[in-house]
Amino acid sequence: MGTLGKDELLKELAINGYNVGFGAKKNFATYDIISKVPGIIGLVGLLIGVGQLAYPDSPFNTGISTVLVMASIVALTINPYTENKEKYNERGIKMTQFFNQLRQLYLNVKSSSATEFEIEVLEMEAIMDQFYEISMSNQIFGSDWYAHYKFFKQHQIDWIDEQKNFRFWKDKVPTSFLWFIIVIIIAIPLWVYIFKGELPFVKSIISAIYGAFTNR
């Protein structure tokens, strides 16, 4: 990369700090999901099973059983990741060390009166080379959303925010999570209507859409 001026280097350090810090939290997020979710699903399933034995005639048993089957499927999708569980934790720790090194380098550059920073650029490039060497692209579903929470709530990111000026909806809330919520909001009423024949307003919407296409 060569020599950079102070402002350019601070921006580059902040961008790299974001990538490294988020990468660390994403590995920790995957590790947490692998470690905790199957146990939570098993415990909740056991408690619900006991409840169904106590109340065998509950009108909600069919729906609850369906949810439990879906939860079991989720647990099965986690199994392929368990083999590398400790690797995610180890990489998360190592990336956090890189993050702290970049933060210290940022503070050193910020407080410096120099105009060129060739040595600091080389240090930054060496840190990023190590980061790329240990990066794992195979992360579990949901780790990106959880990593957003962990990054913005657990990391000291004021120095990155000085350069990137994070905004809540644009940066702190994952776009894919918002779309997921929208799909769920739409899917649940449709599911209830299809299987229960309820929610008249959904029936009206479906009828209107059908009429729009058939009366053209």
C-alpha cells in the first residue's frame, strides 16, 4: 500500500477495525449458537413434553408439537458445525487480539505529529494478512445477526465510529434480519388462514389479489 497520510490511514484503520472486530464477533456468535442452542432446544422440548403429559387435552398440543418438530430440525442443521466448534472460539479470540492491535495503532497515529506513516502502514498490513489467514467463511445461519448485536454492544468501537459514523438502521440493524421479520409477519397469518380457515382479512386480501389477476 505504501505510505499514507494521517487522515487516509485513520480511515483505513477504522475500516479494517470494523472488518476484524465484526469477524471476531461472528466467530463467537457461531460458537455460542453451536454450544447453547441444542441444549436450550432440548430443555424446552423436555419441559413442554412434561406439560403435554399433564394436560393431554390442551387445544394447543398440535401446534406445540409442530413447533417442537421444527426446533428439532433446526438442531439437526447445527450438527455439521460442531466438529469445528473450538476453532470458531479460537479464531474469535485471535481476531479480538488483532482488533485491539489495530485500535492501539489507530490511537498512536491519531496522537502522532508525523505526516507520513510507512511503518504503521506495514504494521496494519501485517495484522490484516494474519486476519485473512485464519478467517472462516463457513458460519452458521443467524451468526451475522447475533454478531451485529455483539459487535455494537460489547466492543469498544468509538474509534471506529469517529470515521464511519454508524447509523442505527443502516449499520446496526442487519437488512437481512428486517426482511426475515417481514416474511414472518406475512407468513404467520397466511399459515393460520390456510390451516385454520381463520383471519377473514387475509381471505379478503387473497380474494382481491386473485380477482386482480383473473379479471384483467
